Amino acid sequence: MKFTYVLTGGERTAKVLKNALSRDDNLKLPREKFYLGDAGFMPKHRLITPYRGVRYHLKEYARRGPENERELFNLRHASLRNVIERSFGVLKKRFAIITSGTEPHYDFKTMIEIVVACCILHNFLMGVDPDPHLIAQVDRELQENNPEEDEVVRYEQDEDYRRGAILRDEIATQMWANYQLGL
């Protein structure tokens, strides 16, 4: 539940990923690793997104487990995404200054520095004092909020999309085979 890369001061759309990859201090992705994107992103090579129109939220699997490879993939994707949501939830609980509903008392540059400092302090605290009570509080709040399916974004079928969709299918097929074997 630590942050490995923080990009502040940008837009809140898919442009964030493009910006993070094109900067001088860009986001580095080790070989054989992937970006995890929500349903608002289209699948791309090395950007793993859930299958649309397939059960996704963790609550949907409480009564019955996955019944096919796509459901298993979405279940595991949701589990990973839940860790991300928990990380942001703990960050916001620890440092109310970054989520305050009031007008900021600092200029934009200072607010960016505050967010980065809070992320650094969060990472440090997660290493020395993760505060299980705070994490449990965030978990309860996330459980109470059942976000609706993310807005569907129109996209063009391009080569990068095709490669991303094939990669997702290959991962889902392997997960399902291992799942059926009890691995």
C-alpha cells in the first residue's frame, strides 16, 4: 500500500498515463510488468483493464465464485484495484489537507509540494506504523461505497488495443486453467 510514482498537478483523465510516460522523469515499468487501468481506459499493450459487461466488483463474488476465465480475471483485477483504492483512502485519512473541501490557503505549486510530501510521509509510515485501525476504517468505508460501473469511453480499434486485448485474454485463460487445477 505504498506509492511508487507520484505525478501531481495534471489532469484527471487518461491523459495522466500518457503524460507520466512521456516526461523526462517518466514512470518506468519493469519488463514483464503491467499498468492496471480501470474500465475508463481501453486495453493497450501493458495496460490491463477489466472485461466490460462481466461481473467486476468484489461484492458480486460474495455469493458465488467466478464461473469462467473472464469473471476470474475481473475478480483478481478488482482485488488489485482495491489495494489502490485502500492506499488512496489511507493517504486521505492521514492527511486531510489534501482532501479538504475548503478553498486551499496555498498557491498551486505549494499544494503540489504538499501532496508529494504527504505521499512520501505515507510511504514512510506504512513501513514503520501502518496503523491497522486506520486501514480497517478505510476498508469499512470502501465496503459501504459500491461505485457504479465506470463511464464507458469510446475508443478506436487500433493495434495497441488489439495487443492489449490479446494479452488480457491470455492472462485470463492461464488464470482460469490454474484456478481449475486448484493453483
